[in-house]
Amino acid sequence: MEGFEKDDYETVAEAVIKDHILVHLQNDNHAKFNLLIFMLQKLYALVDQTTSPDNPDALQFQEALLPGHLITVFLKDRIQDWLQKSKRLIMEEITKNKSFELNNSLEIRKFLSKYTTSVGRAIETLIKVGRANSQSMLDLPQREGMTIQAERLNFHRYISHFRSVHRGSSFAKMRTTTVRKLLPESWGFLCPVHTPDGEPCGLLNHMTSICRISSCYNSEGAIKDFQKIKDKLLVELVRGGMIPLLPKMEHTGPPEVLHVHLDGCIVGSIASAKIEEVVNYLRRLKLLAHPATPEDLEVGYVPLSLGGAYPGLYLFTSPARFVRPVKNLVSLPDGETRIELIGPFEQAFMEIRCPDGGDGGRKKEFPATHEEIHPTAILSVVANLTPWSDHNQSPRNMYQCQMAKQTMGFCGQALKYRTDVKAFHLQTPQSPIVRTATYKKYHMDEFPSGTNAIVAVLSYTG
């Protein structure tokens, strides 16, 4: 490792553990040890065939890479590279010139200014062309294709850019189709029909109309204090029956006791007989807007099963997660039902019914605890604009999502002064005769579609 050539093995080992092993736990070696033991237990369960492996292609185990997070991490990488180069120059100067003084601010500033402009150029290149020139590759499988140009060909295409989620350009070159499959875990989060045909099919998806990404801001617009949220949440967990994970304290594993994870850190354990009560208690606090449970808290309870997912209680409060609203059927003291935000991880183990009258094959001994807000909530904004979509073939709904984004025409009073690419002046706006409720909800008449090329085909062979 660079910079540790003269250090002993213990110092190097501490640096490796700090910077390369379970970095989300920062400098808490005790938490890292506990998580490694948990991973080892899970590995033994997989070998014994008492649990199933996690699917990395399922949305249940994925998060979104937000633009702000990408730029921040890339900026950190470029600054680290700049500091390493400046350090190398200063060390070479000290070796050559014995009279060099580190207290001379003018000399130090001269060395630091040699590579300063490279940081700004790298950020500009990332935003302009989407190329991330990084030595560490930022733990991403691709260097290019990080950004796309928001085309104003029409309003449908423009809004789709900000609702799209791409798996990554590196997966487009793979021969396997497993990454393109629409898995059940994506229900309600990714639209099943709004994906292009051809090479990006299944890789470029769009979020549903009610899905959103969790952020660092609460419902009031203030920045969340995650440490305070975790401290309050731990208090409520202990009150519900959790045994905190303390040093030199032994805990058994499943099936007697299930571990509790909070943002990837094991914080305690709960007896299997009490864990459902704790889950219901946390959901009740969410509905009552308790300060210990943010509205986008994900309560992922994996029950005991033979050959299924590894059991435990997994809680998530971090940003960049997919969340969507559903109706919680549990009545509160005021007799009303509330809307609850859920994530893809907990959804796989919940009983959610659709308001269309079907039971979805649910058994009577497992009554529904939640209900979908609307049957069309599984579709994206553009897909919701297609009338009679339930009477069409699914490929036709996919084609319509693309055709709606291909109409040419954009209206604006200052259009001739704009520098948008592919911005055609819309002179004859269209308004459909048959429209869905979504068309009125989003006031699409104020954002009219463009003009399609019309081809008439006359059949004379019967």
C-alpha cells in the first residue's frame, strides 16, 4: 500500500480494515467483526441448503446511484489524486533541495497549483460527456455513459429522462438475459411496459408514477439527522424487546433468536416469538409519524423458512432507496387507515392486495395487511396515458410508450432563443379524444404532444 512502506504490519492491517473492509461501518471494528460472523453463519446456512442465495439482479437488493452521489464521490476521488500528486512533487523537492522549508507557504502553493485545474476539468468532462476518468473506477463497472442529454423532442420524452433508471452500459454487452428479466420484486417500483425494445430492453427502465427515491430530506424539507434517528430507533427497539449487541455478550442465531440490522450494522437480537410484535409496533409508529421512525423507514422482516431467504429483521433509513406508498389496513385509534411508504426489500415478505377484487392466489390464513392505492399504480407516467391498456397486447403498450416519446414538437415563446437539440416548433398541438384519468391529473393538455408521421394502408385482398 502506498504510504505505508515504513509502517509495521499492525498499522497496515488497521488501514486495510478501515479503508477496504465493510467501509459503511467506518471505524467500528466491533461492528465489522459481528457482521463478518453473521456473513459466515449465512454462508454455512447456504451450504447446508437451509437458505437460498440472494439474487443481485433483483430490485430487492439494489439501490439507485443518484447524480449528486456520483459527482460527490468522483470529486473526492479527483481531490485524493490531486493531493497524492502534490505530495509526490513536494517529497521529490525535499529530496533534491535540502534547504526546502515546509513553512514556506508560497513554495507549497506553487506545487499545489500545478494540478488544481485537472479537478475542475474532470468534473466538467463527467457532466458534459459522461466520462469518469478515475484510477479507482469508483467501484463502477463502466467509465463512460454516466450522463445523457435531456432532449426536448416533446414533453413525454423530457419527463421520461428524469424517471428512468439504467442498470449500466456494461450489462448491454453481456450475452446472458438474466439482468433483463422483470422479476416480481420490481412490482410497483419499475414499470413493466415502459422499456425500449432492442438492445436496451430490460436495462433502461422507468419508475412507476407513485415510486420515488428516498433522500436526505424529510417531508418538511429539512436535512435528516441520521445519527439522531438511529439513536431514537434503538431506544424503541429495546423498548419492544430487542437485546442490544454489547461486547463480550454471546448471542445465538436462528431459529431461537433473529438478528436486527440497522443500515447494515447488527444492533441486537430479538426472540423469534416476539419479532412480529416488534414489526407491528414499528409500523404503528410510522403511521403515527413518530420522530424515531422516518416516513421512508423500511422494515424488512424475513420470517423463518426452510430453504428460503435468511431470516432476520432488516431496517433501512439511508437515502437512494426505492419507496412507494400503499394503504395500511390496520386501523389506528382514530379509526382511519393511513398511507405507508414501503421498499422493495420488505415488499417481498408482505401481504398486499390489489383493489381490483382479485386475491392474487393468497391463502385465507394469510390475510392482507396492506392494499394498493390504485390498480394502475404499477405503470409509469407515460404508460398511464395509454387508454384501454388492459385490452392491448403487452408489446403494444411497450410500443406506445416509445411512440409517444417520438412525436416531434415543442412549444415555447422563446423557442428561437433556446439552444436545445432536436427542438422543433409545435404549430398544431394535439389533444386526444379518449384519455385516461392520469391525462387530466398531470394536466397533459398544457404539455401537448407533437406530430407523428401518418401512413395509411389500404387493404384490397380481403
